[in-house]
Amino acid sequence: MKVTRFKCGGFALGFMTNHAILDGKSASEMFQNLASICRGESLKPTFINNNRTSIRARTPPQINFPHKEYIKLSKTSSLPSSFTSQNRTSPSPLIFSDKYTHKLFSFPSETLKQLKQKAIITCSTFEAIVAHIWRARTKASFKNLIPDQETTVLFAVDVRDKISPPLPKSFAGNAVITAFATAKACDLIQKPLSFGVEMVKQGRERITSEYIRSVIDWLEVYKGIPATCDGAFYVSAWWKLPFGEIDLGFGKPKHAGPIVSGNDEFVLLLGSRNGEGINVWMGLEKGVMEKFLDCVCEI
């Protein structure tokens, strides 16, 4: 479930969408159409394709890869959310706890450039910032982690152009799957940033058409969700989605982003107000957040 807030002038609007129906790209297109109607204009696309048959599971299912990025959620799971809870084997439920604090971290374009330079190897802005956050978050929790314990970052990947045959540009639905990168905590912390960047790059490169088909079949069989457990957390990039361009008839919003989230293992990469740089929105236990504040500034 995704709740998005738009602040226009002196008032705010909130919209709720379900990921089972729409991903971020399709949701933003829906909001653009809604805005067009509010302005007295027509729908933007001439055709909306909601045919999901091209991404349905195969018969019989063919699960050809181990999908550690997903887990079957127990119906009786009621364990609390905690990045540092090492005995938690189920994703956190959508709860709100005063144990956590949420903050927005600003990464100006110059800082992002420095991160990419520090990475040494050629990489995207996304790969550099995800590796940096993953490393800083692990370092902030290191005293509670066994050095050889694996730490994992999960992240969303749009498969529209990765699956064969590619989905049509008019496709409206959820075409996002979960990718992941895993490393030992000691390696991630002690080795240079390039190590984490390489792990994230490998996670993205893992998403081939055959891998996507295997994910679809796994989800059909096990009905799982992203495995935000055992210290793993999930990163979703919103900064390239045009939420900030949606004009309901009162001008572009001053702010577009989430209202709240009950899952504290969820990290959002948002666009900055001036269009340059990235804002990182995340939640952590209060004690871990204090340490993270120091670790994330180590560029």
C-alpha cells in the first residue's frame, strides 16, 4: 500500500494506491491523468494497456533460481520491526512504534558526485547512494551484528524493458520485482565503497528475463513478499517519478512524498525541491539513528 501526499499552495491532498494493482510508474501516470481531468483537459494517453497475461505465471511453474529476496509471510507473525533484531525471521508487520525515529537526509548533486568518485568503478547514482546507505546503516548497527553475519539490501527494479518480450509502453500495472545485494557485515564496513557498489551492480545485473519469469512463478506458488527480515531493508527510488510535476489546476506541488510508513525497513529516495540532488527518507531505532547520523556523513 502506497500513500502519497501532494502539497499545493495552502492545502494538501493524499492518495492511496495498492502495489498489487499499480507500481510507481503506473501510479504517477494515473495521477497525471487525474490532474489533467481536474484542469478540464482530456486523458493523456490514447490507450491504457492493463492486460497482465504477458507477466502471468507459467504452467507448470518453473522456479529456476533461489529467491532469497522473498519470504512467505506467516499469517500469525506479530514480531516487532527492528533492523537490529537478529532473531527475527519474518518481515516486520505494518505497525507504528515510538521506538523509531524518521529523518530526511539531503544529498546535493555535489555530494552525489563525490560518492561516485569515491566508488572508483563506473556506476550509476542509484548504485552509489544505495551502497553508501547500506554501508552506513550496517556500520551504525555493527556492535549488534556478528562480523561474519550477512547483511542485505533489497531494491525495486522496473522490468518493463528487461522481460522478453518487453512490456508495451502503455502497460498499466505492477511491473516491479525485488533485487538484492548481500555481503558479510565486516566486508561491507572494512572494504572500500567500491565493494558495496559492485554488490549492488551484481544485484541489478542478476535481473534477466529468465530470472524475472522465475520470480513470477515463485510468487504464484508461495505468495511471498520482500524479505525485510534478519537486518535486511528495502530501497525504492521515487526521485525519477514525476510526482512533483502533477498540476491539479493550482500549479505544481511544493512537496510530493509519503505521509507515513508503518514499515521501518523501507527507505525512499526522493527528488529534492530544486530538482538537484536526492533526499533519503528512512526510519531507524532511535539509538541506531544517532550512530547513523555520524556514519552517513562519512563521504
